[in-house]
Amino acid sequence: MNQGTIFRRPDNPDYPYFVIAQSEPLESLNTRVIIPFVRWRPALPGMSKINPIVVIGDEKYILMTHLIQTVYLHELNEEDIHSYRAELRDTLVNAVDFLVTGS
């Protein structure tokens, strides 16, 4: 369950996926920092730095960085893993950096 692992959220249709944003050096912690995704809609406002668009499967989703949260490791179910996307690292780091620093 590394940074970039995308999980399905079958119990939450408003936020059907989330991604682990926490870096690997902190994997000994019993929690993971996650960021949810919401389905992209043309009318949905967003700022590209904090809410970048990510394609999951064949659909567009918006990374909702301002809704960042922590979950306990035991709450994550490996059966809900959708994919592993190492290439999201820069997207995650840039979005969280913008959330914290504004630049």
C-alpha cells in the first residue's frame, strides 16, 4: 500500500476512489494519508494545482486535495485496491505543496 495506490470506495458514490499520498519512508506508521477523488463534471469548478484531473480507467476524476485525511491501516482492504500509479507522485506532491504553501 504505497504512495500512488488507488482504492475503490464502494460505500461512497460521491467519492468513488481515493489515493494514498503518504510516502514510503513512513510505512511503519499505523495510518495512511489519503486524498479522495470526485467524478469530473464540466460544471465543477476547480483549480488545476490543488485539484488536478486524473484519469482512472476510462473516466476523468478530480483529486480533492483540500479534503486530505488520515485512515488507520486496518481500515484499508486490499480487495478494494484498483491500481498502483507511481506516476502520480509528482501530482500528489505538487497538490499538497500548493495546499500548504499556496505556491
